[in-house]
Amino acid sequence: MPRIDNRGNLRGSAAALKGGSGISTRGARDFYAVSKHLKEAGQGGLRKEFHKTVRDAAKPLIPKVREAARAKGPKQGGLNEALAKKPLRVQTRTGAKTAGVRIVGTKVDPRINDLGRIQHPVFGRKPKVVQYDADLKGYFDDTLAKEAPAVQDAVVRAMVSYVRNLIRG
């Protein structure tokens, strides 16, 4: 499930959606092992390439989250477009318990996903207005849950292909 980090950013992990912790999910241990071995072997360049290959396999989730924001967000005033344009990125993590791929939304209020809470400026008012939209609840985590299996397969295929090419070369 997506969670909030210490800076208030929305973070979702495709690995955490299927089986609870990311370490028990298919491919996370292999990702950790390959990354660790490349680091220990002093192959920093190859390790960076490996991480990029895995990130590229997970990038199709970003447009899906943007589409969900456009579809579920309030269209009046362009709030759905503003939410869809917020920066999202794919991040790889290589900790022993956190190995995997995550979608990170910086500058996104996590309460939008959890409560459907939208805060926006209104002309002529100093404080921003807070509204709640039940349709917007779960736009981030529901989209990741729906699309995660296909992306997990793509990430595992990318890892296997990279390792095979590394062994051949």
C-alpha cells in the first residue's frame, strides 16, 4: 500500500501490493542479490545500468496513475489536470528489507489518496479552500494494485534479460 514518507510525499510500491512486505514478493530477493553482487564486485557502472533497466520496466505505471487522476479528479476548474501534472518518478531501492521498485509522488498531498481531500486556492480568498471528493479516494493505490501484476512481470523479465546479457558479455 502507498504510504507517506517523513517529508509528506506519497510513495507507492508495486512490490508491497501483492504480498505484504516487499522482500517476500517475487523478484525482490533476486533484485537485491544481483545489485549487491554488482556493488561488491566494484561494478558501479553495471549496477547503475541494471537499476535503470528495472526502472524503465516500471515506468508504464506513471501514465496509468496520471490517467486515473484525470478520470477521478474534479474536472471543474482543472483540478484533475493539476493533479495529473504533479511530478511522479520511479525509484529503485536496494536495502535488505526494502529491495524493489517504487513510484514516488513528490509535491502530492497524500491525503488526496487516503481521504479524497483537495486543497486549492480560490480567487479573492487568502487561505486555501479544502474540499473532499469521494471519487478521488484511492486513485493512486487502486491504480497501482490493478496494474502491478503486469509491471512485476515486466520487471522480472528485464532483470532476467539483463543478467543473461551480463553473463554472455
